[in-house]
Amino acid sequence: MDEISKNTNKKNIGQISKNNPGWKGKGEPNFKAIIFKLATTFKTNLLSGDLKLLINNLKSASTNISTFIFKKSQENFVCPCCSWSGPGFITTCNSKRVNYNSNCPNCDSRSRHRGLSLLLPIIFENKLLDLLFFAPEKILLKIMSEKLNLANVKTTDFYSSDVDYPGEDIQNLSFSDHSFNYILCNHVIEHVPHDDLAFKELSRILKPQGKAIITIPGDYHLNETVVFEQTDSNGHFRHYGLDVIKKMKTYFTEVETLDMHTLSSLDYGIRINDLAFICTK
Ligand SMILES: [Zn+2]
């Protein structure tokens, strides 16, 4: 029996990688933890001269103090992935932006996971699935196996070995044409040099009428994708705008765009304009 067969037979809901977000939350931060993190990043930011990151770290620390110290007893936010409720999600930042209400303290879900936890049941209801999950996130696999009772899910990741199909390059996949009914691919495309090849490959391995559910970070109130000369600190080649839809339409017959924020009226911490692209072959 080859390695892939051994892996795929071990579990039928797809193996998971600890390297991807949505594994286990860090808990609600206390005052000491917030200040300690700020103090360590402050020194690094000063030494590197990255004032924008320094300011963003100050903003996220003050937001977390407000949320987890002053509003500690409130339960205004609910995580639809794990049912945790509390005063807010953990605010994080990088040099470009502050991500308010980002990480669930309990399950480490991000805005996209919480949005997808509402969207996937709508898409997958009463469907016989044959799904390939790129860079699998534990929280979403858990939802698919427990809440949706999905069985035939396979996982793949270029970097992690603890998946069903390790080492697959999304720009040049080893799978045959027409292999899967569904593909789930979150925050992967921005990490590859040739996104057009990735879309082409995703379409190729889908069965006719199959669907790829794709999320990619971007500013979707803007039209144009910003292409970086070098990858940014997150390993991203681009920051996407709405023009990515045109590129997707080169390889898919239909691209439905859904703002996952609109799926919930409760405060699930799903960002406005956090888009999911549902691409039909
Ligand atoms: Zn959660």
C-alpha cells in the first residue's frame, strides 16, 4: 500500500495540520499578557524602525485591554464555530492594518472561518460530497464532520506532511482531470506566484458543474489588486481587489460573490466585505 492510500484510509474526514489557523485558541488574554506582548513587540518595532507596526500594536493592545479587561463580563459576541461567547474576539495586527475582533479565544477561528461555518451548511446541505480541502483548518473540518456529517473529505497542503495528500502545488496538481465535486481553498491563492495557474488547476480537477469555494484576503471595496514586488511579511504576493473575479471567470463558467458578513445579524465577528467566491466549473 502506498503512503497516500495509507493516509486516506486512516480517517475519512480528512487529516489536519496544526500549522494552519483554527486549531486551538489562546484563551482570553489578561492584562499582564497584553502588556508583556506589547513590550516585546515595542522593542522590536523600534529597532526595525517600523513605526506603522508600532502604532498598530498600540492600537490592538488598547483594544484588547478595553475588550478583555473593562468589558470582561459582557457577552456581546458569539463564535458560530465553537459557541464561545464573550466581550469580543482578540484584536491582532500587522504593519498594514489592525484586525479588530479577529481570533476566537477558544477555537482560534478567524472572520473567514466564522463566515464559512454559516455558508458551508447552505452549500453542502443534502449533498453527496467528494471534497478536496486545501491547507485544511481544523475548525472547519470539525464543523463539516460533526455538524454536516460529511465523510468523503480529503486534505492537501504544500508545506505540511500531516494531510492526506502532502506536497501538492496548487499551480501544478497531480490529480487527474474531473477528480472532485467540491474544493475548499482558504487563504492560499495569495501565497503562490501564479494565481492564474492555480485557478486553472482548481477548475481542471473539478468534475463538470463542480464548485470551488475560495476565500482570499483583499480589500474588496477596491477594484484593483495590488501586486507586491516582493512577498510581504505574511508571504503574500498580492493584496486582492475585485478584479480577481474577472480572472476567475477565465477558468470558471460562473463566479458567485458572497459577503459572509451578510449571513448573520448576530455579532459573530465576521468582517464587512469578507468575501467568499463560489466558482462553478
Ligand atoms: Zn470559536
